Amino acid sequence: MFKAAVLEILDPIELADLRIAVIHSEADGPPAIALICQSLGQLDLGWIETSDAPIPWRAVAYRALEQSLGRALPLFGYEDLFNEISMYYWDGEFDDESARHNLINFHGVDAEELDEYTLPSAMNARRPEWMIAANAAPRTRLPPGLRQKLNKLRATHKALGGLPPERDAWHVDLEIIYDYVPEFEECSALPPLTLVPFEQFARELDDVARNGMELGFMDVAGLCPLPDADRIDDWFASLAVGARFLLAAQELIQLDPAKL
């Protein structure tokens, strides 16, 4: 009965493969239900990445997903990747001059070999136009069909954000996660999903994901302790709220721009 009810809520979601697990606290706390993401890699962005639709439409849709999807899925965006690569290659620097200085002085790179190394400006330049927020169209200039999908995404995201944390199936608190599953402290802090296109950033994604491939990713989409039996109703209600949000994101990604 419980499994069937969960599947009824989660089965329509195609964006990611989600499962649930009932777990017990290492510190004799109440049982909890965890939402685990079993998908790995780049999220399918559909028409946003592959269509010939106007760049401003694609950019506004991508920006909306980038700003909201992390509330329900364990994923990272371009800014997260850039920050990771900055630490990985340039010792936390974000401009070319400082990055060159660190490569030469701290990594022993010969100045004549710098052309073989990625610098911040070169990495940023590889972003497709639809990834750049400044290219997003104002909502008033969007076709009604796209505006409707974006409004639905915003409304469902707001509803999810209004849930109290203690009754939220999609709430992520690392301290609580570590209390229930201490092994996660040894895992990579990197989420398993990304909105960054692999085609343009294969090397960088491979570099930052290496630790996760070896030790495991932080793949928890939510963990909710249940101190009382009647909390299960709240958990199911919040699960449905999050599912509606993910379905709104899914509808945006699966939209056919030719029909707008």
C-alpha cells in the first residue's frame, strides 16, 4: 500500500529516477524517509539545448530551471562548476591574470605552455548563448504558451518552498543526513546531476566528478524524520507538492517550441 502510493506520485516524473528508503538514526532517533536520486550526469534539457528556437526563449527557460531545480533535485549549475574548477585549477582565482600567476608560481607551469591550460575567460566563452542569463527575454516578450509554463514552474516552486522543513519530504539538511547515514560524510559533496551541457564542458565535468565516481555522490533529494506516526500524511502531502514542481519543470523541458 505504501509503495503503491509512492509510485503513484513519483512514476510520472521522467526528469530523474527517484526512489525512497526508510532509514533509522545511528543515534536512536525516530525513523526517517529519504528520497534518493539514482540518476547521474547531465539533465536532459530538450528544446532548450537542441532546438532552433530564439535564444531569448531558450535562455529564459534555462535560467528558470537553474534558479529552481536545486530545491528538489541534487544538481549543480554552471556557477557551481566554475567555482569547483577555480579551486581545482586556479587556487580559487576568477580572473585570467591571477590564474596565470598561480599556474606559474604554484603549479610549476612554464609561461610558454600556458596556452595548453584553460583560463577563466576561455571557460566562460564556451557557454552557449542560451546559458547566459543576460540573453533571457523579458516575460512580456514571450509567447503565451511559454509564459504559461514558466508561471506554472514558479507557482509550484513557491508552493514547495512554503513547506515547513520538519514536514518536507524534499528538505535537505546535511547534519540530519549525516546523523542517519554517517557514510555520506565520506562521499563527495558534489550532487550527481548537472544542468551544465557535457558537449561544451566534458573535461571540466569529468574532473570535478572524479571524486564522486570513486567515493559516491551526495544523491539525497530529501530526508524527513518522522517522530510521530501521523506525520506520514504530511510526508505524502509534501511529496506530492514536490512532484508537481518537478512535473512543471518536465513540461517546460518537453515543450515543443514550434507550437508556440
